[in-house]
Amino acid sequence: SGSGLGILRDPKVYVLRKGSETMHMTPEIRKFFFAPEPLIVTKANVRSTVHRRAYMDYIGVKVYGEKGELSGELRIVGLFTSTAYTRSTRKIPFLRQKVEVVLNRSGYPPDSHSGKALLNVLETFPRDELFQIGVDQLYETATGIQSLDLRPRSRAFARIDEFDRFVSVIVFVPRDRFSTTVRMAIGEFLAETFKGRVSAFYPFFPEGPLVRIHFIIGRSEGKTPRRSQHFLDENIERIVRTWDDMLIEQLTADGGTTGNALADKYHGAFSTAYQAAFSPERALRDIAQFEALDDDSPVAVDFYREPDEKGDRARVALYHFQGAIPLSRRVPVLENMGFSVIDERSYRVALAGGRVMALHDMVLEHPDAGSLDKEECDARAEACFLAVWRGMAGSDAFNKLVLSAGLNWREAAALRAYGSYLRQIGAPFGQSYLAETLLSHAEITRTLVAMFRKLFDPSSGHSTEKRRKAIRPMITKVEDALDAIPSLDEDRIIRHYLNLV
């Protein structure tokens, strides 16, 4: 009592903590007193209030009595001066001893390439960490870092503070993968792994392909979880692995020449916007669609639904072999099929050979989407869209019958042809009104189409008389349904169609 000097002169100044409680002595420091080492260099639990805002350095030197018994501790707390960080390790006695032990244990001649490389690792080692780390772990870590010169890759070297107050983790990641987002993700992973928090991080950019980040994961209480080297490396590699890396990995998973060729072709082809919106697994589906395109078949379409999509919503992906498709060409076709276009995103896909293709991903709404069979409707919608695009079918309100009335595009085309004939013979109804009437009475429309198939399907092999006989119940069904139609115009339209069929 009363022996403190400098910042320790004030008895109210505490430099140690146990959990959230400040104190003069902790069980961990007390444990050190009964260990054989005479000296400890570590970090205090509190930050300095002068010079710079950093955790203070703690040096504890055991004091012995005349008979060699432990009688106390000389405690030095503060911040190392700048020379402790800038001077060569060979000129700092405490560090020089560690460095010499590591160099001798490595067996490398001092003037050899490997010896100089290892010395450089030690000279550039995080200096605070170099003061605190034990010689055995320093040797393992330094030689592990040296091996990264020959095989650069993501690696993590963790040291758990002997008093379970923090974990020091030195992480190496490829320079071209490093970003603030990556650094934050690694910090979150380490904090979760060691059940703590990111107290500090220190990035360092040496020459070469790697970046070093020194993380300090602060802890409050309990034993620190132990994690294997493989666990840390594997998870950090997963964090720094780019979207392109994951795509190439999946393309080449089977080891075949086709996958390797696709990997070369599509490496870097997808834009940053695409990568932010879609997973590499989705890209595999899109690549399959792109690979089916050519000058003769420049367009592909895929109607699909996301698992969390609302009941009345669907999506369509349009693939084009020759660049972007104007909205004025896409949207009317979809609207004539009964869709409302809610959102749209376009993505350029620039291949290695210079060709630029396009993907248009559109969010759609359809009033009947929630009650329709997804796979069957998607197939009918895709066939209808392509038929319109290739000029095999018209683009008008009759295409709404494909989804809402359960027809295919050819059946809708037959009803469109009947509607055109009605106009030619002087019927006073427009094509849109004809289509809307058929849509309003979908059950009758399906019966009319069934009659058409019975009468004109050449594969049936029946005589004309048998065909006419087969549709009589259908005629009766339509005539009975007409009694329930209140609109005279709609009644006339259905009767016109019935007579024409």
C-alpha cells in the first residue's frame, strides 16, 4: 500500500478486470505468481487515457526475498514508446531472446533465403503480439506464416490469452479479396467462434499477394472455446471466397472438359449487380439457358416462382443471345397474357470471347396465379411467349386464356381465328370483347375447345358421323350454361362460337 508511482499512485486507478468488475488483482494474475516464469508481458484490461487511446501494456516482474521466496511484484503499466515498435527485434533484449530461439530451432542458416525470410516474418510480426506470445507458439506461427510465401492462401493463427481475457488472431487473406465487408465478416465469425467481441483490428499490407489483419477478440468471462486450425482456415476461406470462385467450383465439380470449358467461358461474365441478386446455384441454371441459345434461337424464357413469393406473384427470366431486349417489346406480350409487370432488372452477361448476352428478370402479378398448377402453367406460359416471339401466334387478349382458362397457345389461336372470322362475316363485337367474354366463361370455353378437338383431331380415326355424335352432350352442356348468362351480347357471342365450331 502506498508504493504506487505514476498512474498507479492513485489507488482508485484499476488496470485489471474480472468480467465487468475492475480490481487490483485477478485469479489469473495470482496464478502467474506461483508459476516458474519470473516475468509476464501482457495487456491490461483498460485503455490509456493519455498519449493514445489503446489498451495499456502490463509488465509484471516477480520480486524475491533474500532466501529466494516470492515477496511481491514490480508492476509496470502504461504504453510502450514508439521505439519498442520501430527498433529491430535484435536490439530489444526481451525480443532478441525469442527471435534467436526461433531462428535456431528452424535450422536455417542465417544468410540463407529461408533464414532471411523467417527473420523478416519476425521483424514484421505484430509487435504487441511478439511481446506476449510464448516461444513455442511463436515458432509455430512464424514458420506457418513463412510457408505462405510459397503457397499464398487464407490462414488464421490464433493465440488464446493465458488468462482467458482475449484471443489474438492473425489472419491472412488474398489482397484481391480483401475489403471492409470481408474484414467485418471475418471479425463477426471470430467473435462468434470465441464467444467474445471485436475489441480491435489492425490491417497490414505487406508486399506480396496477401493482406494481414490482426484481430483482438475481447472476452468477459468463462473459458475460451478451443478451435482447430482447420476449422478457422476453412471458415475464413469460405468468407473470402468470391462469388466467381463458388461458380467456377460448381462448374468444374465433375472434373469434365465441358465444365472446365464453361468455367473459362463464364469466368467474370456476371456483373456485380447479378452476383448481389442471385446465388451461384441460380447462375448454373442461367448458364444452361444461355448455352441453348444461338442465332437461330436467340431467346429463351423461364417462368418460375420463389419459395417465399406471394400467392399472386410469379417471375419470368428472359434470356437473349444478342444483347438487351427493349421493354416495349417484352411488356406488351406479358400484359396480353394477363400479367401485370411489377418490377424488372436487367443484367449484362459478357462472355470471355467478347459476346454480350442479356438476362431480364421480371416480377409479375396474375390474378389467378395462386390457384394454378405451377409447373403446368409455367410450361404453357413459356410456350405461349415463345410462340408470340417467333411470330407463330398473335399477341392480344386471347392469350389470357392460356393461364386463366387452362388452354395452350394453339387452342387460344384457334379461338382467335374464329373471332377474326366473326368480324369478317359482320359480327359487331371487337376482338378484345370476344376474348374477355370467353375468359369470363372459362368453363364454356374449355367445352368449346374440347368440341373442336373431337371434331378435327386427325388422330382419333373416327368417322365424321361418330365425331358429331360424340359432341352432342357437349352441345347440350353449353346450351344449358347459356341460360345462366345474363348479358345478351355475351350470350350471342357464345352462340356464334358454338355454331362456328
